[in-house]
Amino acid sequence: MALHLDRLRLQRVGPPATAGVVSLPLPPQSADRLAVDHRCAAWQPLGHYERDGSPRRVLACIADPRGVPETLGLKEVARPSRKPAKHPWSATTRITREKLEFQKVMTFAQPDHMRGAPVEDCASVESELVLAYGGETICITAGATGPGGGKCVWQNVHLERLWSNAAAASVRVGGIIYNGDTYLCADLYIVLYATGVASVACHFVNTRLHIKGYDFRGLPFIRFSGTAFGRRQITLPRDGMQQQFGLFGLNLDDAAILCSDKYPGRLECRGNEADWFPVSRVFNPQKVRGPAERWDPGMARTVRFTMSLGAAPPLIARYQAPAWWYSVCGEPWALPLLPVQGRFAELAQITVDDLRAMFRRGRFDAGCAARGDYVQSQQVGNDGYTGSSLLLYAISRGDDQVYADALAYCYYWADLAVDHEEFTVHQWIGGWPWKTCAYMKFRDLVYGYLETGDPYLRDTAENVADVYWMWFRANWPRSAIGRDMFPTADWAVLRRYFDSDRGRHRTHQLVGMLRDVVETRGTAGGQMGAGPHAGYVDALYMSGVCMAACLDMAEAEIEAGNGDQLDGLLDLLRQLHADFIRDDMPLFPSNMHEYRPDWSPHFTVTWAMIAARIYPVLSRIWPKSSKQQDEGMQALYRHAEDQDAWPREGRYCLFPLQIGIHDAFVLGARLEGQGILIEPVGKPADWALQQVVDTPWGSLSVRARQRRGAVEFAFSAPEKFPIRICYQGKNGKSTSTGTCRL
């Protein structure tokens, strides 16, 4: 496939800056011959086609003291530079207080006695991070308040050097905070740009340090020290999220979502240091009436900001790659299909707007997509794929505001949906106390990592993945799997982006266990369970979830070149389809005897959302599955007639993800030489009156109608390029400004 590098433009987002970044997908086997076309640009691999080999995602960094350009491109190079870069930043840790004497305060038979030991009776080695640039230094320390309002800072601090190149370097530094009662871990992921600007993500995590996790009582803060600070108090966001202290610039815009006039943050400046409190109280998302400073076991919170040392302002521009470039690189789906705004495009926009309107903003649990504060409130925005759905939408539409919210949600899911004591995931629908194998979803964490390179997100994703596997296997064998297969699709995403042997083996094993159950019983059942949680009861939603997981597995096999694995998957999908299409089954086991003819709009929409993804993908991967595809598409479009019900019903977070896939896979537009090939599926009567394709030559409008036994296509675009159309065995040619009749 032609790469069309002459058409690729990475567009800068935001105000002028001396540093820039983009999470950039790359085509297979291209990293050694491509580079960002800028005199000081370099990238760090994030994901790989082949484990630790050919990169498929890179974090591309740009540094330019004159200001990074509005647009960037890629260029072909004969041989990438292997010369190690000399970087202008230095990063070290420095012990600020060392007290090794301690009093014996516990016995090993009574580990709970570790809680509440007086600070003065404990050993303590406190440290700070020292960053130097251009002869100037800034020191950073993470801390938290303790009983009585005192302040404690991190101990046992260690600095890990992640990577370095000509444009940027990255470090991770962390330690443990003991506040005289219990523990909070804190680590910083920092990207240091050659112009003196740095991006920081600070993670405060109440994880299990000893025998178990404890609740933690205190407010987190980050201390900056140097000669620039004076005696003043700053209330956030009222006094502005960007502050300058001599040659030290602090941009807290990324943390603005955590504070508000009702729940302000603050900067306490005194002498030669400042303590930044990003939040004024703590919220458990579904226990909002709890103590104002209580972190339940397993809770975490990420605080992001930008800073600078020297003349450069604390700003980092983000670049956007065009949607068609993702298709060239096999993203977000493995088949090279161009993004399309089709039948459900308007619906996707309405749903995204509604999801973002649900976001809690201005407090500790910001990013949560839920109406109201309590367990009984509408929680469908937090069903597990909101972050990746919003990212897919943002990339396909080039929407930077949606992108920012998508990233905020990925961090929210990592921090507060995941229980960091045991790396299980809270099930939102049904209430905070619920945890089930089916809701161990971690896809948002993977995509968040791919956008930022933040190792906290990847570590959390892999920990959740392992717990999901252990949970699944600890309850095996059993004759009901059902929606427990949900995170199998996430394992397939891990496999696609990191090519791990573990990912390959486990996706095969999980699908193999599903096959064993379906071949033996004829259905996937509900999920693991017995007694009052009757997992054996079958339901259509469960079959749909299993089909979707199998399709993710199929895409991983296609990408790995294992076409011989697909026929066996098709046989399994045909068996699942026979269950998913039935009229005499409930959607959920809890709604027995409520069959399709009597479904509420909520059931209808939820079924249709899943079908909107399944059947176009099924027909695209397996053209010989036309019978199943026709049955599924007909049922889908019957349920899709009342589009007004879609934004009000169903599971919101699935909408943009499934709809984006549906529209692209129905039209089937892909690059072919210096033009476009279009291979639509389904019936013209079911297509949108106008479909818009993102191409290297601009937006291509496709109109189609059935007339007098033929299908007439009409095209329009800002530039003229060739188009080839293949539909139901017939072929035609046209241009982007012409017509075609088949």
C-alpha cells in the first residue's frame, strides 16, 4: 500500500510552543525508514508489531526554541541516526532527611499494629527529585497531609531512567508516603523536552503495601522548591491555572478538571518553596458522603501538569495525525479500511456530546461519566469502554476537546474504577460493591498508554489482565461463560499492540474454553455463577459479547498472518449467531421471559449496538458468512428505525466504538494506488444518503441510490482521483467528482 507521505500533515493543536508531541501510528516495517521532518525530532516506541522489534506506535517529540511549526510531515531516510543524544536536562534524587533509628512498634503476628505508629518512632529516609536545566534547578517532592493536618513527604525514593533522544528524555521517580497512620504511594512520569519544558503525570495510589490495603486519610500535594517562590497564596482555578515564578513556569491546565470554585485547589507559597494541593477533598465516586480526606483501599488519583525551567513557556503542543493515516497503519481495526461517517454518524456525535455532558468536573473524581452522585443514578457512561470510544471518535473527527476528555476518562478508569489493592475492577452497573469477571475491562488503559507512554497505565492494564485470567481459570471448568468473555477482547488488544507470547496463548486458551462450552452445551450461557447469581441462564447479550470477543481475536490473527485460524473461529461464530438472533430469549438473564417482541427500548438499543459492530465485521472478514450477515443486518436495521431512542437508551460507552466500526466496515473504502477502492456490503436502502470518507486528498462524499435494478453512485471531493467500485460481483470505475452505475 502506498503511504502517501506527500499528503500526510500532522496538525498542531493549541497555542505556539517550543515543544510538541504526537502519539503516532506507523505502518508495518517502516520505522527504520521514516522520521519526523524536523531538525530536532525523535521518537520512542510504545507498541510493536513484533515484540521489541518493529514499532507500530511511537511517542514522537519535537523541540524547537523558535517555536514548533503549525504542521509537520514524515520523511523517508536512508538510515536513522543511532548516535546517542546528549540531553540538556539532568535528573537526580537527593536525600533531605535521614533517620535510621526506630522503635519496635509491632510483632509479626499482629500486622495491623503497623497502623498509626508515631512518625518519630519510625525510620525515615526522605528525598526530593532535583531537575537541572541551563544552570537552573527545581526540586520536586510528593507528599500528603496526615492526622491533625501535618505534612509528610515520600520516602525510599528511586529514580528510573526510561529513555532519551535528541528531542526529549523520560524518567520515572517514586516513593512511599507514611503520614503517621497509613501509606500512600506516589510516582511521577516525566517527559523532559530539550527546550526546558516538561510534562508530568503524578500518580497517588493507595495500594497494598504490607498484608492488606488500609484506608488513607489525607490530601495529596506536590512541593516545588527553589529560589523563585515568595510568600503568597493562590486559589485554583480562580487565580489562574498558569503561574510563573521567576524562571520556573507552572501550567496546571491539565489538572483543572480536578478543581472548581466549589472544590478549589491551592498553591501555598512561602520562603523558597510552594506546596500545590490539586484537590480540597477526596471523593469515592459512589460513596460521596464519606469523610472528606478518606481514600478507600485501592483508590488512586493522577494529577497531570506542565512546567518549564528557563525562557520557554510551560506549553506543549499536541499534533494530530489525519484519520486516514491510522487506516494505513492498521488502526484502530486490523483491516485497512478508511474512517467513514455513515448511517450512524450523527448518532455518534449526539452520544459523544451526551457522554461528555455526564462528566463530573471540578472535583477529585472528575472524569466519571455518570448522572448524579449515588449508586441508584444512571451509570451507563461508566460501562468500561468510554475512554477508547471517545478516542476513536476524536481521532476520526480531529476533535481535540473530545480527545482531552477521552484521556481524562482513561486516567479516571485507571485510578478509580480499578482497585489497586487487588487489581480487580468495580462494576459500575449494579453499584460500587459489585466486582465480576465480566467487568474486568482494561482496554481504556491500553489506549491511554498508547497516547501518553505513561508506564502507570500499562502496568495497571497488565495487572488487571492477569487478575482477569486468574479469576477465569480459578472457576474453570464450568458450563457457562457468557459475558465473562468481555475482557478476552482486551487481551486481544494487548496481543495486537505488544505481541506478547502470553497474550497470544491466553487469547487462544480463552476462545478455546468458549468453544468447548458452546460445542458441548450449544450456548455460551450467562456467566460464572450459581445460586442467587444463576450463571447457567442463557441470554442474547451474552452471545453477542462472545461474538465480539471472537472478532477481536480474528483481527489479531489477521494481523499476525495466521489466516489458518479463521475457519475454526467462523464455525464458532455461526453457533453463537444462531443464539444471538433468536426471538424467544431474553437479552439479560435477569429479564427472563421478556423476549424480543416485547423488549423495551433499552433492550432493543443495547442489542442493536452490539449487532452494529458484529455483522459488518463478520461479512468483511468472512464473505462466506453472508447468511448470518443478512439475518443480523436485517434485525439491526429494524431496531435502528427509531434513532431518537438510541441516545436515551442502551449502554452509552459502546456507541461511538461500535458505530465507528459499523460505518467503516459497511462502506469498505480503502486506499488503492493513487485512488480509492470501495466494496460496500448490505443493501443500498440501508446505507446513509451521504457517506463521507477521510482520504489523503480530503473528504470524499459518496451518495448511492438503487434505481431501475441498478445502483447509482455519485462522488464529490476537493480533488480529483480515481475510484474503483466492487459490489455484489459487479465492478465499475469513476473519479472523485464523477458517477458510476452498476
